[in-house]
Amino acid sequence: MASLLNQVYEEAACLARIDAAIKNRICKARDPRSGRVAHSHCVDARPPRAGLCATCWSPWCSRVTLAEMPRLHADRPPLFARTPDTEEGLTEDPLYRATRDHVTKRPIKAALTKVWRQYGHLLPENAERFVAEFRRDFHARSWELYILRWLARSGSTVIKAPGHGPDFCAEHPEFGRFWIECVIPTVGKDANRVWQRTTERTWNGPPDGPIQLRYTSAIQGKIAKIAAYRAKGLVAANEPALIAMNQGAILDSDLNDLELPLAFRVLYGVGDIVMRIETDTGRTSLEVQPQSAISNARGTPISTMVFAEQSSHVVAGLILARASTINLFDHRRRLLLLAHNPLASTAVSVGLLPMRGELWVEGGHLVHRGVVSPYGRFSQRSRRQPR
């Protein structure tokens, strides 16, 4: 009887905090067992349907009892299931199977399942279609789940996207509604394919050129998509749109991100770093070479100054993850980077979204906040604010 009374008391205390939080448009969800803040995010001032927090749906951030929670997820299929004895099983992603079966991937499997249970109702697709595509394309769909979790913890209210526009929609208390379109560059095919190692023990990473082509193709493709969404009226003129790119599907691509992530270099036209030596004095200096374009296998020049092209004004910036999704869930620190578009028609101010590092153009120079790269000037932690 005493334990039952304690549980009722804890639930009543949690509900009182949630009621007060909704009035202040901030939800600070606390685990009743530990009393710690699990996460904090904005909620709609109007109570959502069934009295649930529209972002969490977690047991301690809702107005339903713990006994009612299984009913909310009963119509949602499990994210990981046994391989079917059909043609669908033949197309199963090896990384999906490894995450499901391998003992070392259990924490990743648990993290993805938790995101699916808490936020799966906010995905634009229906549950059956998402699970089927998750089984076939693990990289892309697990990246969407990671971005969904990040959005829910970013201080924004996640709004379910209509399904025929960008992947995610959210509303931030500072700059209002914004959109995110996810993309995963792959190794490509034929002559433009990025060579991948197999059994090599000594390896410095693939060459820059093929990876740059894959990045520019993915980014420009999403820019064209967002432009089409704006033309159709799905994304309003005053609503920022961001591209969220994960480069983890290309093996060892992070080895090319030394002084500056390669994905950011193709945005601003940053080339290789060279050392100049004065023969008469012996003095040395480092210099960054500009790079406006690279050539593909057919010899066609491809722009590496994506954010200098007028067509890019439809996007506010590029969110970047330099690691595969299965390596992102292992870390508690912030890992996402954001490059701001200087030509954006609707921009996102620096420092409003939780990022490990941000990069923008100021006075004709690239400046940063936080940590953007593993080495060099952009690896030094900065608290700079834009002028």
C-alpha cells in the first residue's frame, strides 16, 4: 500500500510540474525515479490531443498513467524484427542485421528503439513503411531518427511533416517554424565511385576529389528539392530550411576532415592548404588555395562554391555529422556542426540551435563558434558571436 501511495504521489507531483511547464511553454521532463531533468523543450501553449506532450510521449512527461503507455505504441510495429523468409529478407541491410544481432551493438539498438517508441509518431511516413525502409536503408533511416531525437531536445516543438515536403518540421521560440531535409551521400557508382578499403592495414583515407563530388551532388540535389518545395508553397518564404547531411555511409570519409570538414570546403570554395617557402630567407607560411570547381570523370566542372551560387539562397545552412549514426549514439556531447549560408533569404541566427560548432562568413573571412574541425585554427574552441 505504501509503495502504491508513493507512486500516486510521484505521478501527481510530475503532472503538477508539467501543468506549470505548459503554461510557461517549456517542458522540463524529470525522471520520477532519479528526479533529474531528462530533457527540456518547448511545447505548445494549447494542450495537445489526449493531454500528451506533443514532443515526448514519455511516461514522466505525459498526462496518462504508466499502465496506459503500452496502448499508445500497440499499433506501431517493432523497429527490429526477425529476417523474413521472403524477398524482403534478401534486401536487408547488413548494418541493420549487425545492429539487431551483434552483442556489441546492443546499446545502439536500444537507443534507436527508444527514439522509435518516443518520437516515431512524428515521422512523416506511416509506421509500416518506415520500418520496411529502415530494414533496407539503415544509414538513411537511422540518421532520420537521430535528427528527430536531436530536434526534440533542441528547444523546438516538433511538428509532424505532411509527408510530401521536407523530412521534418519544427517550431523554435526565437525564429519560428523551420524545416529540415536529411541526406546521406553514398559511395556512388561507376567512374565517380569513391574507392573503399577492404583489408589494407595502412590507410590515409580516400582522395578528396571523389568525395567532394559525392558531397556536392547530395547537397545540390537537396537544394533543388527545397526550391521546389518553396515554389509549391509547402515551405513559406519566411521559414528557414536546413539540410542535415551525414557522411558516415562513406567509409573513412572523416580522415579527409583535418583543417576543415571536406563537406564545408565545397560550400565556401576552400581548397588545399599549401606551404610557401621563401628561398632567400627560408621563411615559411601557410596559405589556403581557393577552389571554385572540380572535374568529374567526364571532365565536366562541378562547382565547389555551393553557398556562393544564387540558387542556394533557399537554404539557411548545412547541418553535418562526420560519423556514422551508430557512432553518434555512443556520445553524450554535441557532435553536430552547422555551416551558415551567407546568401540565405531566411537565415538562422548563430547560437540558437545546440551545435558542437558553427561556421559563417564575416567580413569576407570564415569565422567559427565552438569546435568545427579536429585540427588547425577551427579546432580551437571559440565563443565568438556574429557582429
